[in-house]
Amino acid sequence: MTENAIVETKPKALITGASSGIGAAFARRLADDGFDLILIARREELLVKLCKELKDTKGINAEYLLINLEKENELKIVEDRIKNTPNIEILINNAGFGGGDGAFYEIPIEDHINMVKVHNIAPIKLAHAAIPGMLIKGKGTIINVSSIGSFSPSPGVMYSTTKISLNYLSESLDLLLRKKGIKIQALCPGFTITDFHKKLGYESGHPVYRRKFMTAEKVVETSLKDLKKGKVYCIPGFRNKLLAFFIRKLPKRILIFAYRIMFSKRKKQN
């Protein structure tokens, strides 16, 4: 804790990628549980609207920071805020984005580096900032929002690469901190009704949307239930659990064959 620490007693949660989708669903649910909130995202109009909604309907204090986690100086603002707010009990690293169109070598290297910054560097730095305060209190929670796509290679290359790294970060932190009262979770949702998947072309009329998509609220509900059970990996939905099981258990040669077909189809589409 620094000299500029904000002295408050009511528990707070800090959520990145909080303006919509899973991040906003976490904000609403944690507000129901009595948490004050610090919401981090880039879209100010949505953040203002969400903060007002939470204050008016939930009676909690909700504030926001307009932050681009790709920028080191802006990420530092969030790190400092965490260090100076000792009553942060929950950190949710939800910010993320999908890969661009085209093959790995066709996408600008800056786009790949930015994905590493958002999916990996930011969660590492924010967890590093939050853990000392949680250790002092003897409790805390860090949820890293990964993806069902983390369990297999993907044609986009970098998305699955960064997400599996986030899984291992979560698993390693759990091994380190479980006996110290800090809960860690890698949340691995599949298709979810969010702006993320809409940008990939899965609108409400898309057949995949109707069959396989979960609501963000259901994802959050499952996450918090599994957190109480002490599960490091949370995979919401029966279909997704089944998929993850087969990916882990199938012989490697069969998976490689399937991946080659998947990559080949992606190449033809491009």
C-alpha cells in the first residue's frame, strides 16, 4: 500500500473489458452482491451508461477509467489504482479481442503484439499489483477470462496462443496462492452473446448463434458457482465441457489431422 492509498472499507471489484458482454454481466452480478466497482474499458459512452445504471438500480458506487490496455502508460494508471485501493477483493481480467482476417504472416506484427499486451501483459501486471493487498487481507479472487479456444491451436494462431498462456498463468497462480486464501480461476467460455462474437459475424439470425450461444449472464453464474467449488478451470455449458474433454483425451495424431482440415478450410476462405 502506498502513501496515497484510498482508505475505504466496502469491498471493491475491478473489471477490465467492462463496457459490455461478460464484463458488464460480472459488473451487474457483483453489484447485486454489494461490491463497489471500478470498470475499465475504452468505450466511454457505454461505461457512463453502465455506471449510471448500477448506481441507480443497485445502490452501489461505480466508477470507470477510460483505458486502452495496449498502451503502457494507461495500463500503469490501472496498476497504480489497484495498489492505492486496498479494499479491492476481486480482479477480473476480461479485456480481449479476436484475431484479424488473414494468415499469421499477413497480419501486421503490431496487431499480434497488441494481443499479447491485452491478453497476457495486462493480466500479469494487474495480478502482480493486486496480490500483495490480497495477501495482507488473507483473501481475494482473480478471474482471468480465457476461452474454450485455448485448448487447441487455431487458424488465427495468436488467439489460442495467448489464451493458453492465460490458462497457465491462472493454474500457476492457483498453485502458489490457494493455501493463502486467494482464489484463481481461468474462465473458458465458448460461444457467448457478446459484441466479440458479433464482430466475427455471428448475429442473432446465424444458425450457430441459436444452437450454441450462451448468455453472458449464464457464463457469469457458472463462473461464480465454480469459484465457490474451488475449480481453477471453469468451462460453462455441457457442449463446451464435452469439447474440452475430447480435445484433452483424443490421441494427438487425430487432433493434428482435425487441425489440418480446419486450417485448410480457413486458408480456402481467405
